[in-house]
Amino acid sequence: MIDTRNKQIALLLSETIATRITMFMSVPFLMIYLSNRFHFSATELSLIIGINPLCTVIFGPLGGRLTDKISRSKTLYIVPFFWGLIFLSFAAASTFPVFLLLNGLNGICYVTYESTVKKVLSFNSTLNNRKLVFNLRYTCLAVGAFLGPLLQLLFPKTSTAHMYVLLGGTYLVSALLNRCFFKDCPPAEKTPPINTAASSATDRKNLLLFLCFLLGIAFSYFAYAQSQSTVSLFFTSKEFGVGGNSKYSLMLSMNALLILILQFPVLRVTQRFPPLKLLMLSNVLFSFSLLLTPQSSNWGYFLVMVLSFSLGEVLLGSNFDYSVDSFSTEENKGLYFGLSETVRIGNTIGPIVGGLLIEASPSGGFKEIFIILSLITLVGQLFLWLYGKNIRINQH
């Protein structure tokens, strides 16, 4: 007989695949839909798209803290239900303020639900298989990102609005399933503090250490964000040469495929290494891939660049959530998982810095631009090293 906790883990992982497939059938095409259907200006489009990660970063700690205060069973039902209604509203919306509001609420729901799911997966898994569970979820996310755009091609005449109806319906079904399967999911156990003053001082110190860790990881996200901004601009530039569009599409497809192929072999090989060391290696691999990008018109450099980028992404995805879980306690897992979403500030800053460097560079100069981006990425090593050093001091 399958343990109830294993059933709950299996349900959450299955829902992750279903929701991510439908999400990638709709969300990546939102800007095209808004531009073609409603003819919003470039500024309005940027604000609608940009408010989502902004809300994710701003409300991350609050959303995570809510999951520590409210019963997990309620959060697993209420948030996806409300989220589903928001996605259904996308199909009926038609004005700029409404789309702005909806995508902002989308970001708030995302960070709250992500914190809850990660927290439940942590509570429902043992210490020995926790890293495997987090890696399985990362695989589910990768499968959704890979299949979603492909399945969207099967419905060329279906509008993005209808895809959002499908996405909203998927979340409503998830909410109902969670309502049935998580009826007896209790809130996190609370233990009374022994020494309030000492406990508060320790909590503040741990929080500062954790923020140092997140800052280091944000530089990896800074590098990751270049793949959809500065790198794409380079591949379509005169400096790259002929066939840049096709090669960029190939890069994206190879990246998605390599992640699915490499994840579990890499997990098996690296399981004896500390997660922090692997996250530092991930940062170096991202930096190295950016350094190789200007030479990627050559097939050899191109293949090494894509492999380096994909390995960096696998190591980041495989170890980040597990590291956050290891750092937190039962009472504050939601807060720490919510705070962990602030690393996505790198996703916002990365394209901005890349764009500024392109504008400041005379006649393109992509080689110098990618050297600078590569060096900026390596700044993350300093913060991860400081984090690791302080952790070792605390342990002694």
C-alpha cells in the first residue's frame, strides 16, 4: 500500500507537469498576443510583462511567511483556485490596467504557491530522499518547458486567450484535487523558544547569511537571463553572420534536451559533493558559456557553450531548492522558500545591463560585452565564498 505522503508527492509532481505544459502553451506568447490583438505600446507591453517578476521579488518574503502562518491544506487549495480564476480573467481582459493588475496578481500567486509546494515536498520526504524529490520536481518543470511550446504548435489556429482558459482550468482542477488529497495536512509544528533574545539574535544572523547566499545565486540568474536577451541579440546581429536565427533556435532546443538527459546522471555523479560547491561550479559554468558566446559561430565553440550553459543550469536547479531547505527550520520553511525567489532579481537586472552595454558599445563590440558579462557573473563567487566561510565558522 502506497504511503499517503508518497501519494501527495506524486500528485504535486503530476500537477507540476500539467500546469507547466499549459503555462508554456500560453505565457511565452502573451506579449505577441497583447501586441497583435490590443496594439499596446512597447512601454505598456514592458510594464505588463515586467510587473510579474517584480511582484515575485517584492512579495516573496510575505508570500512565504503566509505559508508558515496558514494551514498548508488551505493554501494548497485557495491559492491555485484563485490563480485559476486570474488566468481565466486573462481571456476576458482587454485594457492595459486590467492586464497590469492580472499579471501582478499572477506573480503574487506564483511565489505563494511555489513556497507552499516546496514546503510540502520537504515535509513529506525523508532526509535521504529529499534531494531526489526536489530533482524530480525540477524534471517536471523541464518537461513542461519542453513539451508546452511543442504542443502549442498543434493548435496554430487557437488564440492565446483560449490557451489561458485551458491554463486556468488546469489550476482549478489542481485546486480541487488538493482539496481532496490534503484534507489532513496539518500546519507546521511550532516549538516554544528557550531564550527569546538569543534566538532572535541567531535568527537575524542566519537571515543575513542566507541573504548573502541568495545574492551569490542572483549572479547565476543574471547570467541565465542573458540567454533570452543579450545572447539572442548577438545571434541575430551582423557580427554573428548568416544563420543566426536558426542556430539560436537550435541552442534553445539543445538546452532543453540536454537538461532532461543530463539531470539524473549528473545527480548520481555529484551526490557526494557539497551543494554549495556545486552551486559555485554552476556559476563558473554560466560565466564560461558567456565567454564562449562570441565564438559560437564556430560549431565547436557553439557545442561547448551550450553544454556549459546546460550543465550550469542542471547544477543550479538540482541544488538550489535543496540548499534552501537545508538552511531553514520547520517553523520558517515558507519564509525561506519565499525569500529564495528574490534571486530572480538577476532575471530583471541581467537584460538591462546587457542592453546598456550594447548601447554604450560602438559598432557592436559583442566580444567585449560578453567578457564584461562573464566577469560580472563571477562576482557571485565572492558572496558564495563568504557564505560558506561563515557557515564553517558557525559550525565550529
